[in-house]
Amino acid sequence: MVTTLTAERLAEMLDTGEAFALLDTRTEESFEAWHISGARNVPFGPEADLDGDLERVREAIGDAERVVTICAKGISSANLATQLESATDEYEVYAVEGGMKDWSGVYDHVDADVDHVRVVQVQRRAKGCLGYVVGDETGEAVVIDPTDDTDEFELAAIERGLRIVGVIDTHVHADHISGGRRLADRLEVPYYLGERAAERGVEVAFTPLARNEVLEVGDLAVKALFTPGHTSEMLTLLVDDRALFTADTLHANSVGRTELEFGEDAGERGARLLYESLHGTVLSQPERLVVFPGHVGVSADGEFADGAPGEEISTRVRDARTGLEVLGLEEEAFVERLADAGEKPANYEAIIEVNLGAERRPPEERVELELGPNNCSA
């Protein structure tokens, strides 16, 4: 029987530079759309036979002595691993449990450096989702933009002696299922959205945050800034005049796209709203403020567009203002640039419906909806 390893163990092997060949057995189309950095595509079905195909696999393995196989859910990759182990004793062979489905749930918890504010950046490495646990020395904390894997945020808080007293979603997400309402229910704490979320038809119960409303979290002041553009109800959170949590308004090296809510015809309206939010609100903040985005771009070959998994993903207001070419554009050029934001997130319309509360999906279906890159940057 083939030896398996977890997606978390695979991440550790990649991070530490261990030598092995990673073979992805999915179809070429699926592989090209989204795969792990360094993987080699060897299409191989769950019923495929290695007879007559061993040389093709050997060529993909190259000089490696260890081989790790992966597929969508761990079925076809286990078939290849089992047959390869039977066909030759040349390699030490492993298959990844749960395949890319489990890889989508690998997280890193990164302690960020902000004076007098305790920030844990919870990174979902396959999709580039960035959520946060933000607290202070009193031990109280708020969770910002949790994914459906809410245990990651609870664990990040528990390990640091923080007590979660509230959960905030900055907006109705389009690329991943939010765990905000569920986490708030389990912890019996308030769940917040911007007050304009009601105008989008959000059906889950939430406490509305008004423009410039301030939440007290321990000794921290968390101020809700109104920054529409990516969505109509989007919030940016200013914490203690030290950090900005900009979600999909401003990323470390890009801005959020604007047509996922507004639609292709109204995308121009969203782009104009975003331009005003960026220049009138975000970039008007003190230059020293640390900016923590809601996403980092992840390329089709699994590379972070900024930094690397396990490293803090952030920028500062001054660096964004001077370093991002898109922020130097005049309004008309900015709107034109955002008109073509590229491929949309997979299943984004269904994901929005789930996050609005208009549709319920069991856990397995929620995972399926989220598979693939986030594609929330313009």
C-alpha cells in the first residue's frame, strides 16, 4: 500500500527545500489553470495503467530519488504512486492525501510587526487569502475576513493568548466562502459588516458598521472607513492610527477588481468609486501606516506575486503611493486599466450567493466552489 503524506507535510518539504519530484496527475487543462510551484504535469487517470508509460514518468521524475504525486482529490495520484512503487524500486514514492482539495486548506500564521498592535496574518497559501487576528496587550482581539476554515483563526488566537470579541467581514467576498457568521455564532460574539451590506440583500444577521464608526477592542480603536469600489459596501479598517486593513481595495502590489458585483456594464462605476476611495481615503492616511491587504496574488504556477508563504505580506501608505504605477494614473486612465481585469474567480457568482446567505451549501460543496486561484486583483 502506498505511503501517503498530508498537504501540510508537502508544504513543509517545499519550504525547507527537500529534494523530490512532485508529479501532478490532473489533466493538462486543470494543471495549467492552477498548480503547485515546481510541480510537473503527468496526466494519469484513476483507472490508468503504467504499462508502456513508465519511461514517460521516469522522464518527468528526472534525477530525483523521492517522488510525490498529487491530483484533485488523491485518487488518480494514489493510482500512479501505487503502480510506480510496484513497477520499480528506484524511487521512494508518496501520494498526497486529499490532493489539491487539501492543498487549498494549507495555512500559515505570521506574526506581523506593528507598534502596540498584535497582528496575526492568517495566510491561505494556495489561494492567497489573507485574514487577520488583531488584538492588544489586554488580550482582546477581533478577527478580520476569516475564511471558511475558522479553526485556523481560533488557533491563531489561542496560541497567542488572545480572546476573540468580534468578527468583521470587510465585504461580501467573491473568491472564497466566509466563515465570519459561523465563527461569531460559535464564539457568541458580534458579527459585523458595513452598513451598506443591507442594500446588497445580505440575509445573514449582522451588526452594521456605520461610516467612521469606531469599535473598542481592548485598548485599540478600530475605525470603519467607507471605501467602495471592489464592492459597494467595502470597508477599510483603521486600527489605532497605526495600521490599515484594506481588504480588496488595495493589495501590496495591485488594486482590487471592480466588476464582480457591479457587472461588466457597471464596472466603470465601480472603478470610479475605487479611484475615489484610494485617493480620497486610503492614500490620504499618514504615510507611515502599515497596509495589510486581503489578498496576495498567486500565479497559476503557485508563486506569490509579493513575498512568499510564511512571510509578512504588507506595504505602507507611502510605498503604495510611490511604488504602484496604477495609483499614479489619472482617473480616466485608471478606469480604462480596470476595464480588463482578466479571468474571474472560479464560481464567483455562486460564492457570492452563499456569502449573502441566499444559498446554503454543505461543507464538501463549499470546498469544491473555492478550488482554484483567487483572481481578485485587477
